[in-house]
Amino acid sequence: MKGVLVLNAGSSSLKFALFAQDGSLAEQPVLAGQVEGIGGEPSLHARDAGGARFHEAIRLTDGTDQNAQHRAALVQLFDWLARHNPQLDVAAAGHRVVHGGETFSAPTRIDAQVLEQLQAFVPLAPLHQPHNLRAIRALAELMPSIPQVACFDTAFHRSQPRLAQIFALPRELTDEGVKRYGFHGQSYDYVSRQLPGLIGERANGAVIIAHLGNGSSMCALREGRSVASSMGFTAVDGLMMGTRTGSLDPGVLLYLMAQKGMDLDALTALLYKRSGLLGVSGISQDMRELLDSHAPAAREAVDLYCYRAAREIGSLAAAAGGLDALVFTGGIGEHAAPVRERICRLSAWLGVRLDEAANADSELRLSGADSRVAVLAVPTNEEWMIAHHTVALLSR
């Protein structure tokens, strides 16, 4: 049986999902999980379609060279997949690639020229793009006959009008590519495709999808196409996140440089690793832990998260020309009922009303009978979306 391997490579992890393709692409992966701890004490965690879980320590090459470490992680992963599902033949690989710049607005088959172009976008996503490309190169070395496809977080948002993309900066900077790109495109793509079957014609109206998790963003849609996003030039913009600040007055950065002597590395760590839920609470970046905590700082972190989300909904409703549906997805969006309740309460002026029982049970449809806006919690499936795009592109 043929299969499609989906890879999402980070600095110290390699997430994977293996989908069977027997005529049509399976909705759920045969195996999924991640190799984590690359560069330290790596281990593999996985689950199969029946829910059985697997865990084992693995041995990678000695040394700190990240290219060698990722290549070794792939070797171990392929060995493990062969042992656990020997009848499945990997026929193609789809990769999550964070940045496609203005060049790539659709999934793209990877060759040497494409890889060179993607390398040029590393400065636009320095914490993600290098690791995405490292996995592509490693797989090309190990299995050169397997076609590889890049699916871009930014591509879904290329439909936005120009005014939604540009900053109030000198035109030459805009022309160089300093503009709003938006991210989490695979999630928005998947969820938007589910909406016509759930809410009918409303799916073509003003829709806001809230992808809430350790990384959080929102997207406004019209006719199922992105018209505005909370994330901008980088994935640190917009909503408050697990450890990221979200939108921040740039004057704060100037102050920290001038008065605190913070350099590029210190500011990067502050913006990406030390802020958000973790920074405000001083306790954790995990929303579940904060919701269970009685500490005032934990409550304030959750309240700020919800407040910022509600403000963003108001902004995106303006960009979309109204609000016909509000859709929650992502780890927090799908499972944290108290967060959904607070955000919806703050958005009541837009006609949002929750069915409290449905929300408490995290049902698919959350709207109250008196809600003018359809409210839903729709599970996302970014891995399947990448596999789908990979199969669709290679079959053309």
C-alpha cells in the first residue's frame, strides 16, 4: 500500500504523520508522532490509528551539527516506520514550510531551484525556515527518488488585498518584502473547507477562524478566502501566545535597547521564549495549568489572553465587513471551554451567544439559540491538509 509522509521539522523536534493512500487518502494517519530532544537525549513518541501509543529512546550521531542530527533522526524514523508498518511504501513526502514569501502562493514540488529560493526566505523566518529546509535536504539525501512537496504557512493569505498586507513604512522597504504575510495557513485551509458542510451559505460570508494554541492567530475570511490575519511579518505578531508577546509597541523595543542594553539575541529570547502566558503568569505557558491555578497572576494571564483575542475579533470583523461565523480551532480553541466562554462574552456586542452546555462539552456547534453568529469548535488537521496537497499536486 502506498503512503504519504508528512514532516514538520523544528530545531529540536521532527513531527511526522504517515497517511495511507489506497485509491483515496485516508482521513487519519496510520502512524503519527515526533522525534523530540534532537541535539540532547532524543526519543520517539508515536500513536497508531487505533490509539495505541509507542515510546522509545533513540541514538543519534555524536556531535552538535544540526544537519547531521536531523539526518540521523530521519534514518531512525524510517527504521521505526519500517518495523511498525512494513507493508506501507512511502511514495511521497509533504513538508510544512513556514515561509513562501511572495513567490509561492500554492504547494510546490521541491527541486534545487525551489530550495534555493526558499533559502532566501530564512531571514523572514529565522526560527523556523532553516529547520524546515534541513529536513528537506536530509530526506533528499536518504531517499532521492521520493518526490517532495512544500506546503507554506503563508500561502493561504496571499489572497489578501494589498492594503491588508502593507505596513506604513517607506515604499522601498515594502518593495523588498517587508509586509504582512500571515501564518497557520494549513490550519485555516483545512477548517475553511469543513465549513460549507457545517453552516452552509454562511461559510461564504464574514468568518473569523481563531487558531488558538501555544502559537495563536486569527484569520478573517470572505468567500472562504483570507482577507486579513492577526499575524504579520513574523509569527510573533498579533495575539498573545504561550511564550510569545504578540503585538507590541515597537517603542518598547527601542526602550529596552537604549535603557536595558538588550541586543538582538536578548530581544529575540524575550519576544519568542519569555513572554506570553508564561511571562505574564510567571508559572506556565500551558493554558490547562493556568486554568487550574488559583494564583492571581495565572488568572490575569488568562484574562489578558482572552481580552486580546476579543479585541482582535473586533478588528477582523471590521476587515471582513461583519461577522457571520466565529470558529475556534487549535489545542486551546478546541478544548478550553472557559477560554471560549470569556472570548465570546467579550464579543457579545457582535451578536455572539454561546450555548453553555454545548460549550462545556466542547461540542462541534456552540451557538446559543439567540446567537446571530454561528459559533463552532472545529478540530483542525494540518497534517492531512499537507498530505492532501501533496497528493493533489503530484497527481496533476
